[in-house]
Amino acid sequence: MNLPETFRVSLEAILSNKVRSSLTMLGVIIGVMAVILLVSIGEGARVYITKELTGLGTNLLIIQPGKTSASGGFHPPSAGTVRKLTYDDSQALRRRAWLLTDAVPIVIGTGRIKFQNLGRDVMIIGATPEFQRVRNLFVDSGSFVSQGDVDSKVKIIILGAKVKEEVFGDQNALGRVVMLSDTRYRVVGVMRKKGTSLGMDVDDVVYIPVTSGQELFDTDSLFEIIASTPRAEDVDKASAQIKDILMKRHAHKEDFTIQTQGAILSTMNMILGVLTAVLGGIAGISLLVGGIGIMNIMLVSVRERTREIGIRKALGARNKDIMAQFMIEAMTLSGVGGVIGILIGVGLALLIPVFVDVLPTSVSAWSIIMAFTFSAAVGVFFGVYPARKASLQDPIQALRYE
Amino acid sequence: MIELSDITKTYRMGEVDLTVLDGVSLGIKQGEFVAIMGPSGSGKSTLMNIIGCLDRPTSGVYRFEDREISTMNDDELASVRNIKIGFVFQTFNLLPRFSALKNVEVPLIYSGVPARERRERAIPLLEKVGLADRLHHKPTELSGGQQQRVAIARALVNHPPLLLADEPTGNLDSRSGEEILHILTNLNDQGVTIILVTHDQNVGTRCKRMINLKDGQIVGDRVCA
């Protein structure tokens, strides 16, 4: 028996029961759509985070006080043993860690900025001049923190683009005096607009010298030290060097954590990879349910057409002809459902970022191929049993079936 | 053409075996017009199914055109049914979703005849049985007699040497039945071997040979006038 004819017979069977066929297909459509949509959301998150992390600046090492491990394990903070990271630690690194280009001490806090009668809460970052280079964030007008400002704890402030706009509007901010948590600060610079990065609006920040920051927050410790190396290959060696220098200063205790950008990236990638797999798996279950729907309908169809099977067999259809007819019917249902599901899934994946900008998606070829292969396989797998059942019918019994 | 020797057919009904055919031996030659008659339960339908290669005997030897049928597998039987045998059933057994033309084409599909040739062979047959203007009607749009004529056209489309008719007039009014018998008689005159199962004496006497079955055994075999 020729394939086009079998195909036409199957198609006619599908079309003769339009409502039932479309409902059966709907199961597969939703399954495939869900696989593509959820996988592309997971992939989108991964691509987004990778891009953002590499956008922070390259070859970064972040040193934070306290020993935590990036790779599991819980370290209770035993009182008294954790020595704080200090400004002097960062200076020691600058002087002695020759693999590092920079070691920027950072304090972070929040406070209220006021100008005339306008006030708002902002995030305050205390930094040194090298911060600009390390984090790829630069002033647009005026100047950034200078080493002199740091050395003498000058009360100067650099505004993020958004803060400037909200507090000063179109006015010139340079040279104005603002109140920052009840202390007078003079505006010396405005940052270049950058936008949101990893959920944090880097334009919604103000910068002051790190030493002024320590005074403002009344602390002598640092939030972190951001170090950088010129070459990616040096990151591991630089990390060892930092450890060596800091341990000497901290009574030979490793009471700090060095995170490299690569380590953060790979941890993130792993988490998001698992997330994507879980999402895909959940969607896969719905595809499986769709497949069971196909099997169910095919079984009904085989039963309904028992007599037709008997007639065809009496007229010379071999078992494999009958088998092919029902297999093609099942595969057409799942295949057409798969294609429609892919179209809707890809369409939604492309549409979502247009309307929901916090939800980036990335449609990957492999998720499409996987979803389609899977839906075709579902058709084959769940079609075999009903089709085999049909093909093994005894022609006499089938002819007598009412 | 047909050689049945000592055919038995036994069905297992729970604990007991039910013998439907009990040592049937029978020879039918090319060109005969045979009626198999008998009351219901006499085994005539089972005999018909075995001759039609729809069923295998429990024991005994069945030779069709000098080929041993009893030992063939499903696919070989399907091929014999397709090429050598045409079926006409009491309930017509047309495919309800297909037009008369499509129904007639079905056996040709399974012999791998291309679409164009299928049409070219099916249309003259439907014309011959008087349905030239009903080619694209579905079975539900045809009368019983017309449906049976479609079924006859379908049975003949592959030019089989043997035509099996199981109560072909059983569901028809007497006039339609008469038309069908007329068509069958003509076909036999053209050389087609016909075996007809019926319990209607009037139909039986129209054949050239009458075989009577009772309780799975042949109790009468005579030539009609």
C-alpha cells in the first residue's frame, strides 16, 4: 500500500471528527508550547545574567569579610574570630599584590539626600578613584572621587544620572550643596547614564569618598574590596596572592572570602541550568499528558472503526497496512499539534519581552528541535499500542462488530 | 479450483469445545455457481469464511488454485483475498465516509494500483452495475439495492476468479434482490466462479449446484436444473 494513500485515509479520518481531533491536538499544542516557552524563559534568564555579569567589568575578584564558601557548607559566624576588612587592607593589596591593577575599597549604605525641599532615599557607595575603571562606570560631567578626597575625607558627592534628574531636574547640579543624612556634601560630578544591571539601578546611586562613607556610616570596616587583574589567566594566581597578603594581616586566619567573576558566573549558570531543566521537565509532563490524550482518542477511534478495519482486511489490507493507517493518524495529530505548539510557543516567547521587560526570553533552536522531536515521539509511542490493537483484529470478529 | 478435504473448525467456548464444521470435504471447479444452504447454526458462514481466507480451519487441508491455504500467514491470506476473491456481504459493508467510487477503489489501494488507474478501473464497473450517476454518493445516500451493487462492483474491481456472496439478498426487498441475482447470474455466465450462502430456497434454486449443510456436515450436494 502506498504512503500518500494511507496518509489521505488518515487525514480524512481526522477531518471527519474535527472537534475531537482539535481537542486531542490541543493537549499536544499546550505541551509543546509550554516546553518552548518555559525553556526559552530559563535560557533568557541565563543569557541575561551572563551578559550582565560580564558587563560589570572583566577579571574581577571580590573580597568580602567573613569566611563563606561559594560551593556549599555552612560556616557559623563564631564571634570574635571574624576580623573586619579595613581600608588599610585594601591599601596593602594595592601596594603589595603586584598581579592586581586595582584594589578598590567599598562601603555601601543607604541614606537620605536632600536639596532645598526635595528629598529621597538613595543608595550610597563609598569608593576610591579606581572604582570608575574597575566597574566600567564613568562620570559624565564634573569629576569622580579623587585620591585627595579619600585621604582627607572630603565631603563631596557624585550623583547617579537618575538621582541628579530627580533632585535637580534640568538645573546644573555641579557645585551645589546637598544634605546627605544631615551632613553637607558638595556635588562635584554626575555619572553617565547606564541603566539597570542585575535588578539594581546603577543610576539610582550616589558616590562619596570611601573614607567619608566610613565616617557617615560610623564604621571602620569595608563592605567589600573589588580587585581586578589585567588578564583573565591571572585571576587564580591573583586570588592566591590576595589570600597570602590578607592572611598575614589577619593573624593567619582566612576570615574573608574571595569570589571571582568566573566562579559567580558558573554558579549562576548552574542554578539557572537546573531551573531551566526543571521548567522544561514540568512542561514535558504536560506534553506526556497530551500524548496520553492521543492514545485515548486513538483507542476510541480503533473501537469505533472496528467494522471498517474488518472491511479493509476482507478486501486485502495486510496487518501492516492497518497499522500504518492508525500510526499515521496518531503521528499526524501529534505532528500538527507540535508544529502549532511551536508556532504559538515561539510567538509568545518573542512577544513576552515586548510587554514584560523583566522577563527576557531566548528561543533556542535546540528547544524547538527537542520539543518537536519529543512530540513526534509521543505520537509514535502512544500511537503504537492502539494501532497494533487495530491491526491484530480478527477480520471475522471485526466484520460482525456492531 | 477449490479443494477442501476433511475440514473441521472448532471454537473453544469456555470449558467446552464447539465443533462448527465437522469433516467437510468439497471440490468446486472453475465457473461453477454454487449455493451453500442450511439452517442457522449449520456452519455455512464458517465454511464461507474459510473458503474466503478470512479464517483458518482447525484441521484439514484447503487448497485454492493448487496452493495450500491452511498454512499461510496473515499477510499471504490478505493478498489472496485481495487478488483472488471478491466479497459481497449481507450488510453491504461499505465504508460509510467514502463515496461509491472511493469504496470501489479500496481493494486496488491494497494491490498498489496508482490513483489514476484506480479511477479508470472503478468507473466502468459502477457504470456496468447501473450506478453511472451515483459515483460520488455516500452509502447513506443510496438505497439498499444500490449499495449492494456498489459492493459487487468493489468485489469485481480486481478481476478475482472467485466471488463469495454471503446472503447477498438478505437485506433487500424482492425486486432489488432479483436485480442482484440477475447481475450475479450474468457474471457467472462470463466465467466468474460464484459461491453464495443463503437460507432462502428461492435464491438457492437459481444456482447451478446446491450444497446443504447441517450441524457442520454436508448432507446434500446436487446439481440444479
